[in-house]
Amino acid sequence: MAPAQVLSGKAVSAEVRDRLKNQVAVMKKKFPDFKPGLAILQVGNRDDSNLYISMKLKAAAEIGIDANHIKLPNTATEAEVLKCITALNENPAVHGFIVQLPLDSNKPINTEKITNAVAPEKDVDGLSSINAGKLSRGDLGDCFIPCTPKGCMELIRQTGIQVAGKRAVVIGRSKIVGAPMHDLLLWNHATVTTCHSKTSALAEEVSKADILVVAAGKAEMVKGEWIKPGAVVIDCGINHIPDSTKASGKRVVGDVVYSTAKERAGYITPVPGGVGPMTVAMLMQSTVESAQRFLEKFQPGKWSIQYNQLTLKTPVPSDIEISRSCMPKPIGQLAKEIGLISEEVELYGQTKAKVLLSALKRLKDKPDGKYVVVTGITPTPLGEGKSTTTMGLAQALGAHLHQNVFACVRQPSQGPTFGIKGGAAGGGYSQVIPMEEFNLHLTGDIHAITAASNLVAAAIDARMFHELTQTDQALYARLVPLINGIRQFSDIQIRRLQKLGIRKMEPTTLTEEEMHKFVRLDIDPTTITWQRVLDTNDRFLRTITIGQSPTEKGFSRTAQFDITVASEIMAVLALTDGLEDMRRRLGRMVVASSKTGEPVTTDDLGVTGALTVLMKDAIKPNLMQTLEGTPVFVHAGPFANIAHGNSSVLADKIALKLVGQEGFVVTEAGFGADIGMEKFFNIKCRYSGLRPHVVVLVATVRALKMHGGGPTVTAGVPLPKEYTEENLQVLANGCSNLSKQIQNARIFGIPVVVAVNVFKTDTEAELDLVTQMAKEAGAFDAVKCTHWAEGGKGALALAHAVQRASQAPSHFKFLYNVELPVMDKIRIIAQQIYGADDIELFPEAEQKIILYTKQGFGNLPICMAKTHLSLSHDPERKGVPKGFVLPIRDIRASVGAGFLYPLIGTMSTMPGLPTRPCFYDIDLDPVTEEVNGLF
């Protein structure tokens, strides 16, 4: 009988690798940015494991697989290993994932628990109980097979012998080789016997085998004379036996006596060079198969997201009724759908979550999506539906056009919610849900800002009081107290010393003059610009007297409360790009000037670290969802008329990474384009470095009729009949405001799409007139939108227009250079955006320009605090006012946030309640405990 044909694993594995290399090339041709991903997790530093891993990494590189080796120290605990596995399970770039065994840790680790923690769809080693169970019941097309048995099967196929009907014997019953080999042969229709160390008459069983697979782990256990003539022999063993002829004193042999077995077998694998190379090749094959399965289910860069189906009703029910009619997805599910991993998400119940900034770090090399800002014409007091349009557009792009899309909006203040406006979650079938969660406390960010702002206010008055009532020595003893007999400066005190030019670290070495400079902020009470805040509309806090208690020893002063969302800390939150940046911004906030005219900061007060602690959770964006299940970031809420009016830079940045290059982020700028949009471009984009692709300008027939000469629109009062009857002439006159706001947007070099938010009283002739005049004024496109009544379906025309506009050329530019003098920057905004003839500086404003320029703040951008109800400073002047001079009564500095804000007209930073506030209608249902009465 002729000797057996040698089944060379080296040769077969080379063929497999070449085939896989071609398959990967085809994938990359179809999806240029896609690569199969393999992760190898190692615990410890065993030499044999290092060798095996290097072989796998080399094979992966040759094929075009992106392989990542994660190495944990041998001190790693089971919990640490499981945490790493969870991250890899959730990483969409990892398609195959193996844990290198054995686990070399000096801590107790349950190996089976570890292997079972690997996601079955990524378990390319096939070691999890789920994959083993599927193999044992014959689900070969829906599982991963352990690599060694899979390699053995490939070698058997190379012989050309049909497995079906043959008698097979497997020696060994390990979970890695023997047991899965038995199942694999069985489901390929062989008659299989498994033998092991307790099997009697082993030679007799072997002699019956047409196919023999040996994985006993015992050197040369199977003798050649046992082999059935012509049998296929697959030797999985790797053993070392003494050999004095070798330099190492040993040689490698298999579980079969090769020299005699090859004389009887028809085919046989050598050791080494047989099964070993096939194991690595099969790992690569399983990884490529996993990547192919991924591509069958998902398009690279596209979310696999479940959208909610709306059941539309006519007439449209109340917002709260619609909100409650839709069951939101568990927020953890949504987070997973959009590519967040569990360690980046902090759940606040089932409907909201915070997203950690580590997500931005992980995604930093990913390309950004398309950036869309939603703004509007000058509104009526009722609002024209920017939030509703933002949600409708997001729902249309996501649930209907299947684009990755994120909406990013501000958190509403409870002042307007309980005052005049009601909720701010959008409306109708285009809103954030649950709306009561959105409109009330959410995750407590505004409360954190309130606490932080009031801590600064308390620190200011306390410091002035103590400086007025104590000597330098007494102040110093309290500011730098003896602790265990030692005085020591804190970090923040060292920064103050450095600011003062004192380069000393030892508290006992300061001279009396240095001590005086250190302990005396010497705040001028008349220059204090920092106010206490409250997230409630309360007109009686606009001017107050503090320090009336006898314990304050007569040190009273006039002060005021602002609404929380007007505070500088809110602006800092909205403009920061990370925790350290927030710390720096919080530290450089200027609260007053000293009596010598030097700026006094929160860092000087020693409060920066405490503020950072209070804000450490607020900095994380809040994740919610729309009615149709698209994601929404709700983060920061600065007012647009008395602050910069945009949601956070961080939310936008994370969202832009998550949606990917072809996706969309739709963010909303407060009030009209002259207010929120101008600040979006000149302040937010200047600090974020982000460049928008499209402006969506929301208009309504109602507001345009008001600008064309219609009667006054008042919140809480029924609309006059002029607004519910067709009047094309008044409407055409009012389109001057629309034209001006289109012009304002185009100044920045961005294409403008006008969204006409349709009301049921609008006529087709009116709607056609608005879209026609918008296009004539230079809009890229103008479309009618019915998203309030129809959800995303009603914003499909808008979504298509935005897609087209995002591909159009744009040439973004800022309105002014920040290096210009303060007065010139204010004048540019007044003349080019508002249409003013000029500006008029009140004496106090003139003095502030001189002061801030001297203090080094003259190169900050400008944030105009102006009425939102007119392009001018007078809310009664509608349309496009002409021939007016813009009065600048004062200027304040938000140095930490990074802007100067001129106060125009009689703007108040604390709104008041109307005669009949919204809270008349708000209550808790005594049975369901649901919130009733929110709009």
C-alpha cells in the first residue's frame, strides 16, 4: 500500500488566506471605509500566548483585517476583564473577538464566565455556550464553530472524500476540540464515536474509523497498526518528547505515531505543519464571515434603529395627549442603536440618560456629519414653531428617509414653563417625549447651575463682609489656617499668588505688603455684576436689598435676582468643549472690579473648584427621543434675547460624530435669525470651530401678516379675525421681514431653506405667495411643512430640500473680526443685521467699553441683549424698521463664557408672571399621578 498523502495545513491555510484577502478587497471596494475588525483580549504575559497572538496579528494584517490586541495585566480582576469584554461587544468596528486562553491572572477568574460573556455574534472562537448549543443541535449556519475543529473539517474536505455515511472516530472530548468535532462530523452526516481515556478497546474502535480525529493531548498515543487502511487521520496533538539529537533536547510530536500511521492511512496531517496553521486560518475566516454577516444586516455608518409608527388623529389632540399616546423606547436601547457603548451612558430612569464625554474622545477620529441650524423670522409672542420644525425635520430625515440624524435643543427654563409659554418640547406630532420630563427637572442641570451661581454670589458678599470687619493678619489666619500645626496654600491660592506676581510657596515667608495684597480683593460694591439666580419668573426680585439682618452689621446693598438661564454659568456650560475647559472658564468669570479697577474673578474668590464639582454632571448632554424614535440631545438653555440662545457645543460635537459623515445634526437657535442665529454663527461657531451646512428659516403666515400691518398678537388672547382670513396684500407686505432674515442668513455664506410652518387657517394662495417670495429673496428653496399635524411625513419636502442644500457650495464667514474695537463690532451687528442707521452709547456703556478694553476684554465677541419681537430695540416696530438708532444703555462682560453683552432698550434679566400664568392649568392627576396641564 502506498504511503498516505500528507495534508499540509501550511499549504491549505495559505489558500484560505488568499481567498479571504480577495473577499476583504471586494468588501473594501464596495464600502471604502469598511474593514473587518478582530479584537484579541489577553490577560497576563505568557510567552506561548504572546507567540500565538503574534501569529494571529500577522495573518490578520496579511488578509486586510484590522486586528487590535488588548493586553490586561496579570493583576486584572474578573470584573475588569468583563468590563473590557462589554466594551468590545458594543464596539461596531469589532466583528470578531477572542479571549486568549489560558487567562494568566493572579486573581481568581472563572474562564467559562469570561468566554460566555463574549457576544455570540462576535465569538469567532466559537467557545460560548450559545454557539456550542447551536452547533450541538445542528444550526451550523447560525453559529461560530471553534477554529481547530473547523480547520480539521477543511482539511478533510481537501481529500475529496464524502463525509456523509462514513464512520468517524474522535478521540478526546474537550470543549475546544473533541466535543465540537463530534457535533460537526455528526451534522455532516457521519456516524460518529467519541473515545477518551476511559474507553475500553480503543484500538478496536480506531480500526473501524474511515475518519479519525485525535485530540487527546497524549504523545503518540495512537499506534500506526490501529489505523484502518486508507483512513483519513487528523492529528491535533502538539506534544514534546525527549530527543538528544535536538539542540533543545526535545522534539514536537502529535498524538499519533506518524511514522507507522502514514504507511496505513490514505491521508494524514503532519505535526507540526498540519492542524496548527489551519486554526489561525479558520479564525481569520470566521472573522471575515462575521464581517459579512454584519454587512448583510447593517450598512457601514448607518444605524440599525427601530422607529416608532405614529397613529395620526384628526383633529390633532393636545401635545400632552399625543406625548402619552406614544410609548418611548427604553433609552438604553436607543443609546445602543446610535452607537453609544454602555459605559458612556448613565441612565436616569427609562426615558432619559446622560452621555459621558468619553464618547467624544472615543469618536474623535470619526468624520463629522452635516450641520443644520434652525432659526426663524421675527416671531409673534406665540412663537412660530422652530422647536416643532426641528423635531419634524429630524423625524423626516430619520424615520422616513432613513438617515442618521440627531436633534440638539436647549433645556427649557421652568420660568416660562409655569409663566407664559408652557412647554417647549415642540408640538403636535413633532415633539420630544416624554414632554413632562423634558419640560420640568430633566436631570437637574438647571438646578446645578442655580446652586453654582448662588454660591458665587454668597462668596462675593461674604468676602466683602470679612474684609471690612477683620485685619490683614486675622484674614490671613483664616484663609490659610493652621492644620496640624502647618499652614499650607491650596492650589487655587497658589494661582492667586502667581497672578499677584508673588512667587512664594511657604505661607510664613510672605511680607506684610504681600499678605495685604493676597487677602484683600477690595471689591467695589458698585461694580458687582454677578447676581443671584432663580429658575422662576418673579418680577419682585428684579431689585432687592440684601444684608438687612443685624448680624451683617449694617453692610447692606441693593442687588437683584436674574433667571437662571440668563446666568453666565449657563453660557459657560453651553460653550465649553470639555471638563478642563469648563474649569478654566468658570475660574475666569469676572464678578466685579476692585477699587483700583482690576477685574475680580471667581478664581480670586477661591470658588472655581467648588463650581466645577457642582457642574461635573451637568456637563454631560442629556439623551431623549422624538415621537418617532429619533435621538435628541437636550443640553444647556441660555435665553436668546438676554444670552446667546443656543444649546451646547458638546452635544453638537458628540452628535456630529455619532451620525457620521452622511448623517445630519439639526440644532435650534433661539428666537429670530437676528438674535439666535447671529449668535450661533458669531459666538457658538467661533468657539466650537464647527461650520454649518444649511440654515432652515421657519416662517408662518400668521407672523408675516403681523409684520405686514396686522393687529397686535397677544399670548393668551384669541387671534383677531385678520389672521384667520386670507389677505394676500398684508401678507406680501409682511414678507419684507422674511426677506431681511434670509439676507441675514446669507451674509454668513450658508444656503437658506425656508420652512413655512402651515396652520389650518392658512390658504394655498397664502402659502404659495410665501414660498415664491422666499425664493425671490434668495432662499435655496422654500417648502410647506405640515409636521405639526403629520409628524415626520409632513416635513419630507423640507428634509429633501435640506439634503440638497447640504450638497450646495457654501462659503461660511464671520460677520466681524473680534480684534475690532468694541463699538465697531456693535455697530456692524446693528447696521448689517438689524438695519439700524447707527448706535447710541449711553454714558454707562461708554465707561464700560473703556473699562473692559483696559482690562483686556475688548477682543471678545458681542452678544446683543435685545428684544426678540422686532429687528429694532422697540418691540412694537414690526416688519423691517427703518431710520432708527440703536440705544446701548449698558455693557456687561461674561468673560468666562467669552463675550460682552450690550443691553439694548429696557431688557430685563428676570421675567415676570402674567395675569393668568400657565400654572393655573398644571396639576398632578390623583389617580395616575401624571402631570396634567402642560401645553
